[in-house]
Amino acid sequence: MSSESDSPPASTPESRLGASRAALTVDMLAGASAEDGIWLDVIRKMDEVYNDLLQYEVALEEKNATLEDTQQFISSVLTSMSDLLIVCSRAGVIESVNEALASLLGIDAAALHGRTVFDLFADEESRQHAGRLFAEQDGSIVEDCEMLLKTANGSAIPVSLNCTPRYNGVGKMLGLVITGRPVGELRRAYQALRRAHEDLKTTQQQLIHSEKMASLGRLVAGVAHELNNPISFVYGNTVAMKRYAERLARYLAAVHAGVSPDEREALRAELRIDRLLDDLPSLIDGTVEGAERTRDIVDALKRFSATDRDERRHFVLDEVVERAVQWVAKATGSQFEVKLELPHGIEVAGSPGQLQQVVMNLVQNAADATEKSRERRLDIGGHVEGGDVVIAFRDSGPGIAEENLDKLFDPFFTTKAVGRGTGLGLAISYGIVERHGGRLTACNHPKGGALFVLRLPLAGAGAGPGSAA
């Protein structure tokens, strides 16, 4: 029994060439004399040739294997493509198509090779359009060209095609690569995208409105106090005018009863008719002023709570800021002090209700941040800078932790206790400011406390008479 080592080795190109070369070398050496050096040179040259042939054969086999892998890869990619693909010459002769096109047209891919691309179109207009594209080849890319392709049963399918030039290794144009997909599929994709965009806008608006209602709920006490003053004023004046009306009715009844002049004058003095008449205009003016103030507060509440995403108008920014500060400060209490220094008459364009929500969020955050501070203070200053108005909100709190600065405007991020914040206030405020063409930034003030800077474009050139120090 022979062992495994006794079996002959497998035959390879290298071993066959080496064996032949060795045999030839032995034969030639046997017949050569010591003086025949020329034969030794021939043998060495042959040996070099054999080595080169061997290297060429190995390299060729490697390249063939790589080429087969590449062809297999390209074939698998073309087969898996859902988009249509046509490779054609400069004259429009089809050189290759993928299975997606053959399946759409109901024609075997091999049957399409050699035909012209113009045969694939269903109407004369598409053929003429394609003819112009091939006639005017200048190396440019054609995108979203809608044409009709003809199926095997004669029906027409609208497709959107893109044409790209194809070049050889030296830069010469060989033809076109045409890709595309059915228009119906694109339309469905666009419709789905549009619906998703509308749903996103609706959800965003609902979030804004929900956060606005939450802010309004937190400020009910301040708003109630704001309404209480003018309503109390109107009520007091109305009670006084009711007493005056009773005196006037008594006096007029006496006059109409025909009392003597002395009795009439005595009654006039007793009822203080002259003083009543002098006091009546101021009572009426005060009542009207209180009613107008109540109306303005209710109107501001309506604007603030309404979903006014489409509202775009010019308004005075400092009035909106002052109203927001009043509401928050009165709801927070007397311990929280707000110092307000803004330029007057600054006009911006947009939604006053939404920008009031931004300011209220910033003031409320400052009130919350300074809750445990020895001094609860918020300084609000503004100035005009170029075509923008810049408003800075600096509180006396501990400032913002460095690890939170990058996440401050992220939705649902909050450092407040559970039940005290949704994490949406600053995120929504950031989006509102962006939609108004402005910027909202946050950092820590060098002297302590958090600093929020609101920058908004002015409504027009020359708006804003000045700046606050």
C-alpha cells in the first residue's frame, strides 16, 4: 500500500512549464561542450521567456475572474433595479435594457436589443421629442422628461425619463443612458409626501396651540388680576351713576309737579344736583375707559389663544412684550421683578399672538429659573441693529448647565420637575422665531445668569427710532 506522500502531485500550469523547461535544459546541457557559452545564454533567455509567460498566464486568469465577478455584480444590480434603464448608441440603437423595462412593456429583454429607442414610444409627439434629444446631443443632462411608452398589448404608459451622456475611456461620447419610472408611481409618492407634510404642519400647529393653552392656564391668575381692575372701575362708576340717576329722577319729578321756586332750589341743594352734574362726565369717561381696557384685554386673550398661523401683519413689538411681561409678572407675584427698557414704536411683521407666546415663555422660564435665587430679577433690554431689532433677556438665576446648552431647544427637553413643564416651550418658540425670519439663541451671561437673545427683522426700512441703553 502506497502512502499519501507517494502519490504524484497535481498538474498545474506552473508545474507543467517548469517540468518542460527543466527537461529542455538537461538535454541541451548534455549535448553542449564547455566552450559553447552561447547555448547557456540561449537557455537563460528561454528561462526568462518561460517566466514571463507564466506570469502573464496567472495575471490573465486573475483578470478573467475579476471580470466575471464584475459582470455578475452589474447583472445583479440591473436585475434588482426598479427604475427603467435603457443603454443606447448615439443613433438611438438599443444596446441593453434591464428587466424592469422589459417587464413594464411585456417584451423580452433580448428582443429589444438592436431595435431603436424610438420604437418604444406610443405616440408621435414622444417620438419627435426623443428625436430632438438625440439630434441635439451636446453632453447635457435631461431630467424629468415625460413621455409615453408602448406596451406589448398596445396601451400607453406615461413615464418620467432622465437622459445622461455615456463616454468611453478617452472622453468620446458613445450614446445615452436613459433612466426613469412610471409617472403614476411618482405621483403617488408626491401625494404621500404632500400628505405627510400637511400632517406634520397640522401636528406642529396643534403643539403650538396646546403649549399656548398651557401657558395661558399658568397665567390665569395674572390675567384675572389684569381684568379685575377695569371691571371694578366700571362697576364702581356704574353704582355711582345709579345713585345719581335716582336723585335726578326725584328732582325732575318735583320740577314736573310744579313746586315753588324756593322748594325747587332747596331740593336742588339737598340732592346736590350741581355737584352731580359736574361729576357725571368724569364718571361716564371713566366707565368708557374701563370698558375699553377690558375689551383690549379680552381681544389680546383672543389673539393669543387663537390658531393664527396665517396671520401676517405689522404691529408694534414693544406693546406685545409689555403685555406679555404684565401677564407673567402678575401671575408670578411681587417677588419677581422685571426691568423693561425697550425702544418705542418698533414695528415688525408677523403674528403678534405667536410672538407674545415666545416672550411669555422666556419670561416664565426666567421666573422659574430664579425661584430659589436670593434676588429674583429679569432685565429686558432692546436696541436696533442694522435691519433687526435685538431684545436680550437676562435673569438672575444660576444659569444654564454647559451640558444642556446644545439641547435647550430640543422638543420635550426640560430640566423642570414633573408636571411643571412639557419641554415644548423653547422648541416651539425657536420655530416661531425662525418662521418670522429671526433667531433665538441662549448662553450664560459672563456676570451670571442665563441670557436669551431674540433677533427679529424690522417691518420696513427706517423702522425704529432708536435704541434703549
